[in-house]
Amino acid sequence: MTKNDLKEVTYIPDKTFPINIFFINKFPLHWHNHMEWIFIKEGTVKVQIDDTFIHLEKGELAFVNPKQLHAATGLTDHAEIAAIVFNDALLRNTGLDCTEHLYLYPYFNNELKLQNFLRKDEIYTNELSRSISCLINEFEVGEIGYELLVKAELFRIFGLIFRYYHQLKEQPPAFAKKAYHLTSLLKFLREHYNQEISIQEAAKMVNLSPNHFCKVFKKITGKTLIEYLHLLRINEAEKMLIESDASITEIAGSVGFSSITYFGRVFKKIKNVPPSAIRKK
């Protein structure tokens, strides 16, 4: 990940079993297309998800939805994080039974929102922590059958989450430091990256003055509004260059650029190569 690009291409060693676990004490602001559990193994850690900042202690958890901005920094010398990054393919069963329809479809289709932060004193956190610890152990040891047991723990984790969902609904925890409310705007930008939006329109969506909005948005994302939109557009364009046969001009238009020249200039600034180099690969 370059300094100009907040999107992370997460290392997944086995594409047929898309999960990896990273043991770290901090990581910079980024986003990716996977889900992620941030499990605090030791110490105190400051975690950011979109526009919310919070201090988590040993045994506490944060859940990151696909494409959410997130970062973490250990606040104590012995702080340790287990970042469990996985793709929704591990949870899908192609509709062969009722579980995906009853529980997972509403989440995948953005019909429900899962709580980002789980404190130790919440009734379901200890159970979730035990399952996550078992998952980590199975993944690390890698004995015969570990894939099945990792999946079993993932299903248990989400089963517990959905069981207690009525306690999680839409209620941001009181301990979360949420100075600004940009989550809905960030979600809108991720879903409508190819549409034009002015600073005035974006500021109105979060009830801030344009000048104050610019300062807040830069603080939360590390980017200006146009820089952030460019990142979303260029990352989608790169994916289309790799996975589709559409022309570069068609791709530029579909991600929101009216000028192919400007598209090429922005693409090279962010990716350090022109779009034609990606297509040749």
C-alpha cells in the first residue's frame, strides 16, 4: 500500500480458504474488501473504524465491515492485536440451506448493521472471545481438519452475534468517542463513488459547514473529499482493467471520469503506473 492509497491488498495465503491472521501492535489507516475481527490479546489499543475512535482492553473486540476505514495503535508497551481478515466466501453456502437466507443475506445486502465494538462487560463478549481464541489456535497449529474447525468457530461467532442482535441494533455504545458522524457519508461515497458530489452537498449530509467539514473529513480519512473519491474510483478502475475486457475509455467513464486524460493522470499519481500498464499485465 503506497502513501497515496488507503486500499490494502491483504495477503491471503490460500485463495481457496480466504482467511489470514496477523499478530501486530499497530496498523495504519486503510480499508479492504474483506471482513475483519480485531482481537486485543494484550494491553490497551486505540482503534479507529470510520469516524469512531475507542480504547480497547485485553479480551475486547472490534468488527470491521468490508470497505470500512480502520486503524489501530497500541497504547502500552506489551499491546498485541490479532487481526483476523476473512472473505465472506467462508460463510456462504450458495443457498443450499436456510441459514444464508435467514441470517447472512440481510447483512450482505446492508439490511442490518453489526456493532463495531464489543466490551468485556457485554454479555456475549466472553463467548465470542473464547471462539476467536479457538479459531486463532486452530489456524496457527494447522492440524488436519483445521479448516473445518476454523469455519465452525466463524459460524459460532456469527450465530452468537445474530442471537444477541436485538441488543446490538443501531445503538452506538456509550463508551465510543464519536466526535463527528461521517459513517453514513463514507458508506454513501463507497456505494456511489462514480457520482459527482460537491463539498457543499457532502457537508449538508453531515450537518457541518463546508469549511468545518473539510477539516473534519481530512482528520478522519487523511484525505480531502476529492482525493478520497479518486482513491475509490481508481481502485475500482484497476479491478475492471484486470477483470474485464472493457476499454480504458469505457472504464474511465464508468467510474466517474469524463476526461480520459484526467483519468490517466490521476491513475498514474495513485498507482505509479498508467492504466495501460495494468491492462498489459
